[in-house]
Amino acid sequence: MADAGRHLLVAANPLFAYEIVEGARLMVKNRDKIAKCRNARPKADVVTCKITVSM
């Protein structure tokens, strides 16, 4: 099922598919930094963090 969805996305919009993959890689590579920011926030709905990420 996931493979079919990936093929449809790539066929429909290759640039968008590439951006999704790169975004996922960015999140995975910087998972610890992002988690630290999320866990440091107060009980508010909005939090601002400055994170230097690795690509």
C-alpha cells in the first residue's frame, strides 16, 4: 500500500515527493534536538526554539 502511494506521489509531483523525503531525513537526523525543544516548552500551545540542524 505504501509503495503504491509513493509511486503515485512521485508520478503526480516529483518535486513535492523529493521535499517530503528530504523533510523526513531532516527530522530523523535532528530528532534529539527537536525533542529537546519540544520537551523544554511550558504547558503552552506555542513554543519558539532556535535549532541549528544538520543536513
